[in-house]
Amino acid sequence: MDTPACAPAHHRLPDDLQGLVTGTLFVALGVLMYQHAGLLTGGTAGLAFLVHYATGLDFGPVYFAVNLPFCLLAWRRMGRRFTLKTLASAALLAALVQLLPAGLGFGYLSAPVAALLGGLLMGAGMLMLFRHQSSLGGFNVVALMLQERRGWRAGYVQLGLDAAILLAAVTVTDGPRLLWSVVGATALNLALSFNHRPGRYQAA
């Protein structure tokens, strides 16, 4: 495990609120880019995309429902504070994805740009959440647990789990979109693995 560069700072409530809202907003923008381009990502967001594309159900409610079992796991393994922050972040993301299209639209957005920019936006947003002891539930919880307990980098763990979701995407998308989805997932997880290491940025 990497040696912490410095002792973790304590985050006050206003610090946590701005971090959770800003991080979740970044992720929501990435999700909307993916929706517009018909792409998928990994984790529970990927599961929600699979259901969304296959059934036409709204992404937001499906995403929140898929995350509930993982929040139970987080409660048992990561503690009440982390779980409540994660549940709030997941609920906010579900709401933002539903509400933002009323004031935001894309006239033209190519799949390559959506994959890279959307993936990096989601990665940056998740970093903000991680640094405020939160996540977006789902595989984020599993990745963070393994990082805290075994020293495995969260980004690499997430990348492996995401690969399984993207393999299932062959049932709901075509080859080019699947390829760009893989590129986007790789960009997201490399951003996490390079910037979020065990022992760093863990504020109480």
C-alpha cells in the first residue's frame, strides 16, 4: 500500500456538500453524453443502461433501484456515514439525469468525443466523491472495499468488473458503439487508477 503523502484532512459539512454535488453533476453530464451517443459504461450505471436500452425504462429510477442492494453491502462493510453519503449521491445522480435534459441538450455529439470526454468527466466526478468518503454505490463500493482492505487500486478493480458488463452489452448495441463504450470505460478507470491510490485523499 502506498504511504500517505500527508495526513487526511477533516471535511466540514459545507465541504462535503459542494464535493458531493459537484462530483455527482460531473458524472451526470457524462451519463447524458453516453445516452445521447448510445454508449454504455460499466458498473451499476452499465446495468441501468442495459435495462434502459432494452426496455425503454428511464435511466434514473432504474439506476437508483439497482444500487440499493449495494448500499446494504456498504452499510455492513463501510459504515453508516459512507453509506448515507453514497445513497445521497446515487439519488442525486438519478434525479440529475432526469432533470438536466430540460435545460441541456446536444445538437451534435460524436461517439468518440462522448466516449472520451464523458468517461473523463465521470472519472473526475467519482474522484471528488471518493475524496469526500462517498461513491455512487454499486461496483464503486466493491472497488473501494478491496482498495481499503487489500491495497488494490480502485480503478483496476473497477476496470475488471466493468469488462463483464460491457461484454453483456453485445445484446443491446452494435459493434462501433460497443467499441467506443470500451474506450470510454478505459478512460474513466485509468483516470481513477492514476489519481486515486490507497492511503491518499481519505478525509474523515
